[in-house]
Amino acid sequence: MNSIEQNGEKVARFEAAFNRIHEKLKELVKETHEHAAYSDVLYGARKLHNVVRYNYENLKQFGYLRNAIVHKKIREDFYIAEPHDKVVEEIERISGILLQPPLALSVASQPVKSYSPQTSLIEILRMMDEKGYSQFPIYAENAFQGLLTDGGIAKWLSRNLIGKLANLEGVTAADLIPLEKNHSVKFLSRNSSIYDLEAIFEKSFEENKKLKAILITEHGSRNQKPIGIVTTWDLVRIDHATFISSI
């Protein structure tokens, strides 16, 4: 294959990946206009999705390069701008992430241990110490009863101190759940993507509701035991661990 054919192949790969990204960005911002400008949908998607935001500069440069390729072609077999091999690899990588995003489970804390209303406070405190847990999903059989948190535990302890001591004998999760705030907890299925995850957090923010956690279950039902839990801290991990550019 000569250099012209090689460059033509790189251009074709670049344009194909660019077009896939453009279509996906339109889908993300719910843009139905067939000829919506790439720069407009890119800017809109940047505000909604971490994967776009953290690849924004590269995606913007891809737009400039694509314009140079398409609009500044000197002749049929000669482009004034041609993508470098690494650029082609990078745009294909980002295209793959956008079209087949990682699952929400990829940033979830797992496995998740659930507790019954009869679980003793002593056991829960032991798990806090040994595992560093701060949130405890409470289930009666398979029915979600609420989320017990370190804040709720601290509130119970402060209300039940006698001098500097509190009697923990016989105290169970059921005694503490009523002291918890009405924590907002949502559910997602194991097949949900990080886009689904972000959308729930975004909606809660817009509604001024503090979302404490998202529990991931087999089919997204609150009557199934959790296989993963996502907190706001886990969401931050998407930014710094999942979508790092290679250019």
C-alpha cells in the first residue's frame, strides 16, 4: 500500500469515527435535527456527561481537523490535513467509549452486604471498624427498608448516652432506621451504563434532592438484594479513573 492509499485509509477511519461520535452526541442531547452542528451538540453534551467533559478538548480538536479534511481538500487524492496514527487511534477509542459506555457497576462499590432489621448495632459497628463501611442497606427478606448511615448511628448514640456510655445490648438496625433522614435512594439494573447513573444524579440535583446512593440490583427493583452501591464519591471516580485520554 503506497502512502496516498495509507493516508486515504486513515482519513476514512477518522471520518467514520467522527460521524459515529457526532450521531451519539446528538442522541445524548436529544437533538433531532439531522444537520445539528457538531460544536453545538458537543458543548451541550459536555455539560451532561463526564466522558464528554473529560475528552472535550480532544473532541473539539477532532472537529477542527474534520473541517480541515472535508473543506480544504486540494484534489480528489490529496488532503491539506491528514490525521496522525495516534489521532486516529484516539478518536476510535473515544468513539468506542461513547457508543458502548462502561456499566454503572464498573464504578460501583461491590460486593454489597445487606443487613436485616434484626442485625445488631454491635455487628454494624464492627463492620464499620473492620471494613470502613458508612452505609448499610437494610432488607426485610428481599424488601428494601431503608439505608442506615454513619450519621444515623451517631444520632442514635448521642441520644442514648448515659454519662459517657451507651448500652448497645439488644439494639438493632430496626431501632435506628426511624432516626435516619428520608434519604433519597434510587435503583438501577446491572445492565445500566454510566450514562444512566449520571442522569439520575443530575435529575436529583435539578430537583434539589440529595441523593445518598444508587443501589444496583439484577433488574433495578428495590425488592432485590443489591449487587453494587454507588455514592457521590463513586461518581467522582468516573472523572479520574475511567476516561483518561491517551493522547
